[in-house]
Amino acid sequence: RVTEKAKNSLASLKRENPQLEPTLAIIQAHNDHLIQEANKNFAKEVGLRVVHVCLPEGSTKDEIVSEILRLNEDPNVQGLALDLPESVYSSKVLNAVKPEKDVDGLSSVNLGRLVHGDVNDCLVPPTVCAVMELLEDIGGKTVLLVGARGAQGAALQSVLQREGAAVLSCPWRAPQLQSELRHADVVVFGSTKPDDVPVSSIKPGATIISCAHDLLSEKRNYGQQNNPAAEKTVGSLAVAMRMQNMVKNMERWIQSQQYRKWDLHCLKLQPLSPVPSDIEISRAQSLKAVDVLAKEIGLLTDEIEIYGQTKAKVRLSLLERLKDQPDGKYVLVAGITPTPLGEGKSTVTVGLVQALTAHLNINSFACLRQPSQGPTFGVKGGAAGGGYAQVIPMEEFNLHLTGDIHAITAANNLLAAAIDARILHENTQSDKSLYNRLVPVVNGVRGFSAIQLARLRRLGINKTDPVTLTEEEISKFVRLDIDPSTITWQRVVDTNDRFLRKITVGQAYTEKGFVRQAQFDIAVASEIMAILALTTSLQDMKERLGKMVVANDKKGEPVTAEDLGVTGALAVLMKDAIKPTLMQTLEGTPVFVHAGPFANIAHGNSSVLADKIALKLVGEKGFVVTEAGFGADIGMEKFFNIKCRASGLVPSVVVLVATVRALKMHGGGPNVTAGAPLKKEYTEENLQLVADGCCNLQKQIQITQLFGVPVVVALNVFKTDSPAEVDLVCKIAKESGAFDAVPCNHWSAGGRGAVKLAQAVELAANQKNSFKYLYSLELPIVEKIRIIAQKVYGAQDIELSPTAQSQVDRYTRQGFGNLPICMAKTHLSLSHQPERKGVPTGFILPISDVRASIGAGFIYPLVGTMSTMPGLPTRPCFYDIDLDPITEQVKGLF
């Protein structure tokens, strides 16, 4: 009856979860094969998989604990049970078992719940279940537990008392044993009876049950003259109950895997006036431990990898677990054409999620890019938001984080080294010599690696034995014939180093005169960064890395990372970087920090994976707020046309960030320079400048409307803005087609200062959404560039240089014409000229060059002169950055 019930329950679970393969691991440290056989038979009858881990008899507690800890971390094992000699059972051993895998229910966590009456949140030990199954109504009866020690004795006593029995406990050698036996209605032997202990005093008619480890001796008859009653043993019934517990555990495990509403403890803010520096605000807040935050938002223990106390990597397995969970609403924060100071998109993003979650009790996630070390030490000084709307701890956010950019740098430069090394070796060796080195004899055997076999297949050579290749096939295999003048893959470093913009490599005598001109890019401009931001899985990332085109051969055909045989190594270097990093805002709401491509020279958005995971975690009524770099004409356009195509996600709302100071600049105000004091036009009321500059805001609203997504304008308010200026901007924004326009004070007030924005976003997300892409991928490359130039930037037309046209023709011939476009353009103007503010018209957009990121999946035209390596200013931010050698605290980061 017990096994039939368990079998039916498990069958029901498997119908709802076809991929379910419940596995029970049993650690055995004795030679009782009968117990092992019973476990196998009952498990098979129920439909469970059982793995017996047979340790040698006499194994120490430490050896057993070591095996328990190994199985605790095995994701393929959902239940863990122990069949050990009585002498080995101890709290150390029992508590080593993870409570969620504790099928025998003997760990302190499970036992505590049982004793406290939390019967829905614990498992009753199988032996106790068997005892209760053998007993009929015991209300008011006296039950004597003999030799029932430790966890099992406590569990027995607790359950029996709950059923109304009067429970007494007595050791085997207690003087009062004989007396107690005469009065007990039920006697339960919790352990094997010593041979020299008589039990002749048992009350006639009393029920006798043995829980001893001789589980399969189903009946014993003591044959005592005054007590002919047969002793019942829990035996195989306890084994059946163990299997029933395993099924119950699977029900709990499946339930734990399902989405559940957050139980988030938000952190309180007490904003000060005047507002302190960002780093002072960050340090004044008491953070939650990241594992606590992870549990609050529904992450499981084995889905996070903790880095210190404040950040953790999140494993991609979560996407599979929550694949049937509906996504939340998807919000993009973009902006108007900014001043060099930036207009606070990151601050708005953080303020918005703090308002949604901490003040409106709506699940929300911020997804931000990881800042580059270049701007951190150069001009900008940080990218964690600011004031009372920031990600904390801000110094960890801005410095290294979990090392993703370092991984990208390592992978990028490995590939760069492989290119030059291959050219050198091909130029200095014969086909035979190359072949012998590329396919060496190892332990007397010669064989192709998997990546070499793939290359052979691409070449149309369907052979797997190295000795069978002809001379012609060997030549085709070993020679990539890279044309050095076509190499597009550059080395990278995450520092603003202008003297690396043009370099010469190969000058050492060991390189035999193979000198060429090259350059360094900043690490975040690497195609590997773009791939990290656009990939959807580890397999997808590996395929994208292999497709990266690094040069052309002398016949004009593309040479890829896969051809160089380096794809697997690149994937190994990137295996941890692909996991988003979990952090928190000042108010304790969750943030994903992942990927960091620049928006003027790359697509400027955080990762698809972070967004996808966050959308599952927030649930159907929640919000994921992500940010696109620079103005809507750059970051937002690329978000829609590149990122949304890669992810398949549909945006719900665009939040367009504006500031009065930027609008004044577009209205004809004087230049704004980073590090220099603002002119009086920006600190005093000037309604005319604001009104004139709103043309840029209107244009950015129109750009958003091209994609059919509702737009809410967030006016990031500064203390120098007058109420009349704020009202004027909001009025013009609404008249220009914005769903709403809201002034925000999150920088000085935290989430409370963005509550109206959050309410407007919630309303806008419920509006009809007619999202569409700007262009069809099937259009020719030049036509796609023209559409962006005319419809987004407002250009009259485009003009391609001969180099750009030649590249377009080459990419089209090579089969890359159907990729989206990623324009590399200045962020300081809608046009290609940074000094032209407002809404320039009538200009011809010059395309100086066209390059391809085939692995990332886009063509990127260079508009005018674009540098992929920023330089340091006269007075970089590093003048203010310092480390206290006593406290080890970072100083000067904003």
C-alpha cells in the first residue's frame, strides 16, 4: 500500500515534469547486502533511481562526511540517505547532509521542524513512519521506548506524543527497565537488544516493535512463557517509507524550483542635505549579504557563485528552471543627446527600480553595463549611478568587479597572438613541417583534434586519419595564407592609452623581419565584449567566437577564429564571464551588472542573458529596467535593431532621460566641458534657451516613435533648475507625443524621488505596443545605413568613401549582407560633427570605413573619424583616486 501510493505520486510528478529523473543516493558502510537489495527493489517498484555508495566497513566519520559533502553538491542527486552502523551515527554525520536532501529526516534542521510541529516543512524519519504504521490507535496508551537514542529517539518521542500517547524512555541497562516493561502498553526497541538484558517482564498483550538495524527480520518470537506475543519489526516497511519520503522530497524540490513572489527586505534610506559624495553615501549604507539577496529573489543555492560578501555570479541553469515562467515588462532607459558630463541615465535606471520595488512593492531588476577602467581613471570617474540612486558598493562596481573585462582582454589578446604567430610559422616552414607540428605524434599515435576535424570538413576533406591526406590536402589544411594588410583583429587593453592607437609589431630579431603596423583598442571595444552582450547561451557564445572574422586570406576569403583553432580556448577563458553579476542598489533591490560595450563604437547595451534571467525572476507583473548608452539615436537604435533581434524580447516602454542643462546647450548655450565650472546660463533660469533646446528632446521622442514603443520622459532635476524650466520641459514633451513627462529627484531623495516616474512607467507599460524594427535585414548594407542616417539622424543622404564601398562589396560577396547595422558615430550630436547641437538637418553623413563583427552579428560603419582608443585628459580622474593603507578603503571615486 505504501509503495503503491508513492508510485502513483511519482508517476503524477513525472507526467507534469517529463524530464524528471529522481535519484536517491544511499551511503552504506557495512556488508549487509540484504538492505541494499531491499532499497533497490522498493526503488524500482516506485520508479526511483538509486545509487549505492558502498564505503568499506570501519570507515571513519570523517570519511563518511567527505562522501556526504560530495553528494550534497551533486545536482543529479535529489535525495540522500544513510545506512550506517549504529556506532557511526552522530550529529556530525547527520548534520553534514543538506536539509533539502535529507530523506531520512534526521538532521537537526529537519528534526527541529518536526519537534516544533512544522509537519508540512519536514520529513518524518522512515523508521518512525513505519512504527506509526504498525501501531493502531495509541491515544492514552503508555509507550515505552527502550534504547532509542539520539535523533531517531527524539523523533519517535515527538510523533508519539503528538498522537496522544504517554511516552517513557529507558536505556537497555537501566535498573527500572523491568518495572517499566510491566506497565507499558507498547514497547518500542530503538536499537538491538544486548544479549544479557532480559525482557521477560513485558506486559501480556503488549505490542512489541523493534527498530533495530536487522531490518529484514520481519518477525521475532521471544518465546517467553509469560509473553508469547510476536515482536513486529519495521524491516522492509521502513525501506518503503524511505522511498515514500524520497517522493515527498521530490514534490518539495519541484516546488522549490518554481517561481515564487519575492520576499524582499528593502534597505532604509535617510537622505542628507547637502547630498554627500557618492562614495560616502555608498559606505554609509549597511548592505545585505549577497546570498541573502539571492534567496529573497528566488535564486537557489546552487544557482549562485559568491564573490566576497557583496556580489555573486548567477548560473545560466536558472533559465532552464524557469523556462515556463512568463516574462515581466521590459523597460529601456535612453536619453537625449548628452553633454560631455552625461545626463544621468544610470542614475535614473537605479532610481526607477528603487521606486518600483522599495516604494511601490513591485518586483523589479536593474540591468547595467560594467564600467570600463578607461573612463573610471580617465574622465568619467564611475558608472554606478549617483547620489541616493546607485549600485553599491560603488567602488567594487567600478573596479574590476568579477573580472569579466580582464577575461575579455585575455581572450582577445590570445587570438591576436595566434594570428601573428600563424603568419610567422607559415612564412618560415614547409607544408610538411607545418603539418608535423600541427598534427604531432603523441604516445605513438597521430590524430586530429576536434577543431581540426571541423576545419577539414569546411575544406571539403572528409578524412579522419592524418596519414591519408594528399600533399594538396595537407597544403590546404595547414595554410591559412592570411593577408597581413587585411587583419582587422587588434590587441586591447582596458586603459585610455592614446600612444597605442598606432604601433608597430614584430620588431624583435626573433620575428625574422615580419614587421607590420597595428593598434590597440580599448577592451570594451573588442568584438568579444559585443558577443558577451548579445549571446544567449554558452553554446551560442562558442559558435559566435568561432565565427569571428579576423582577416582575409590572399584570395579574399574570410579567416576566422575557428580556422586558427582557438575557439575552445577562447570559450574556456570566457566561461565565467558569461554569467551575470548580482549586486544591489542603495535600497537593497537587485541589480545585474553584465557586459560593457561602448555605444559610440559598439552597440552600447548590457547583456541579453542578464535581461532574460531578470525577466524570469521578476515574474509577469514585474519590471526589468535596462539602459542604452548615450542618446536614443545611438544606444536605443542599436538596442532595438541589434539587441532585440538577438534576444527576441519585445520592449514595453522607453524612458527618455533629459536635463535642463543639456536642453540649454542644444538651445544655443555655451560649450560644456568635463571638469570645468558650468557657465551662468546653466545655473540661472533661462526659459528661452530651454524652449529652443527642446527641439532635441522632440527629435529623440520621434525616433522612439519610429519603433512603436510608448515613451515616458524623465527629467533629471538639478538644484539649479527652476520650477518654471521644469514645467516647460514636461509640457513640451507631452505635446510632442510622450506618454508622460515626470520630474525626478532620485539623486537627492532615492527611490522616493522617482515614485511618480515609476507610476508613469507602470501605466505606459499597459498601453498598446506596436514594436517594429526600423529596417529589414534583407535590404542591402548601404540601404540599411541610409535608413538609419535619414530617419534617425536626420541626414539628407550618406556618402561612402572608396574604402567603405570596397568593404561593403566584399562583405556582401562573402555572404554577410543580411546582418544588422551598428553605426560608430559621435554621441555628442545627431550628426557626425560633435559641435552641431540641437537638430542638425541637410547634412551628408560621411562613411569613412565599414567593418564587420561577424561573431557578434553586425556590420559597423565608421562615421567620419572614430577612435576606438580614448586618451587621457590633462588632469585624469586618477589624481583624486587613492587607497588608505590602514583601512584599505578606496578614496576619490566620485
